[in-house]
Amino acid sequence: MDWFTGFSIVAITTGVTISVVVLAAVGSIRRSLNEGALRQSQHIKSLSETIASLSAQQQAAQTRIQQLTDAHRKLTEEFNALGERLSDADTVQRVSGTAKLLH
């Protein structure tokens, strides 16, 4: 075996070793990126579900606020009407009471 053959064997072995190391590194990097992307995807899915839940809760709260606002408006109208009736009744009683005193 001459020096050229020995050098060729060393060069081929070195090239194969470097290729294996580079392929292993690339595979490791790719796996890490895939795992990171999977974690991000799961996190995004979780956030999307949370947003959907909060949106539903917000819609329910807005509906309830509208119902309470309508109920408040109706109660205010009834209260005002009752106040007017009481005021009218007081006026009628005063007028009839005065008339009774005069007769």
C-alpha cells in the first residue's frame, strides 16, 4: 500500500465521518424545530379555544346586560306611572276632602 492509497482511505473516512456528523446535526436541528413548531401549534390551539370561550362568555354577558337594561327601563316606567297615579290620587283626595269640608 503506497502513501496515496493510505491518504485516500483517510480522506474517505474523514469525509464519511463529517457527513455522518453533519447529517446527525441536521436531523437533530430538524427534530428540535418540529417539536418547537408542534408546541407552538398546541399553544395556538389552546389560545384559540380560550378566545372562543371568552367570546361566548362576552356574548352571553352582553345579552344579559341587554336583558337587565330592558328590565330596568320597564321598572322605571312602572315606577314613574305609579308615582303619577299616586300623585293623581293625592290630588283627588285633597279636592274631595276640601269639598267635604265646604259642604
